[in-house]
Amino acid sequence: MSALAAEAGQGWDDVVRLWHQMDWPEGCKVEIIEGIITVAPSPANQHNSIAEEIQRRLYRVIPDDWGIYQTQAVAIPARSGMYIPDLLVAPKAALRESGHFIQAAEAELVAEITSQSNANHDRIAKVAGYATAGVPLYLLVDRWAPGGPTITLYGAPSGGVYRVLSAVPFGEKTHLPAPFDLTLDTAEFPAG
């Protein structure tokens, strides 16, 4: 993963313009995390496998006017952030306007699956960013957690902080509350 710091004096709009206008490498994930543009390679096969399993299960329970997106950028200007979650559940109407991102507050759920090179972004900066934006649920699938692979569900954002609703090791089940009311069995997730 590499990073490009914005020059001193550049504001949010300038950093977003740079993020949008640069010719980034094909297939890379380019995000703004705390005002710094980061470039990461495409995710590993196991990462994509987990995303697909979660997405498949979510489609069974979401309303017809919601969508699940894997490459949709979400803006969090208060945290100088432009994230591209591994999965985003949002009303389809949120994506009807032209542009390359939506406000993170329009999301109903975001899911991040850690990669070894940028796991701390998902564990620290993005937890704070999504909570600040008021995203109701943040699902962190941490394949590289120090104590072993875990899945943590954050919710009830208040004052830029989430509450941990559940945290289980891979192999156990976790439940996403309403409006999803979905139990995810992590036994099928590849750990490494």
C-alpha cells in the first residue's frame, strides 16, 4: 500500500479533486483516509470470497429499493475521508445523482474485510469515520486480528463513537439486527 499526502493548505475539495482526477493504477483501491490518499492493490481471493458470501446472504433480506455495492465510494468530510467499503448497503435512490461518491450517512450498513497491509485503517480510522457519519451498522471482518480472525459488529453510533454489538471468532455465528435480521455463520469464511 502506498500513500500520497495532500500538500499543506489543501482543503477537502482539493483533495477530493485530486483523488478523482489522478490516473490511478487499474484495479487498485484508492481511498482518502484522514486526508491522505492511499492506494492499495486489489484484494486477495479469500477476501473476495468473504465479501461474496456476505453479499449473497444480504440480498435475501434487503428491500427491493436497496442495493449492495462493492466499489461505491462514500464521503465523510468531517473526518477527511473518502472510503470504498468492501460492501455497502444503501437505498438505490442514494446513487441516482451523478458523481463518484455518496455521503456515508446514506448507508444502512458498511462492511470492511481487512487486508494484512491496511488492517489498522479498518480497525481505527474507519470505525471512527463511519461512526462520525452516523452509519447505523459497521461490520468488521478482521482476518488478521492479533488474537485470530474475528468478526465485529458495531452499531448505535453516538458522538462519533460506536458501541460493539457483538464480536466473535471465525467459526461462530453473529447476528445483524433489524432492518436485516440476519445471522451470519462465519464457519465458511477462509481465515488466511
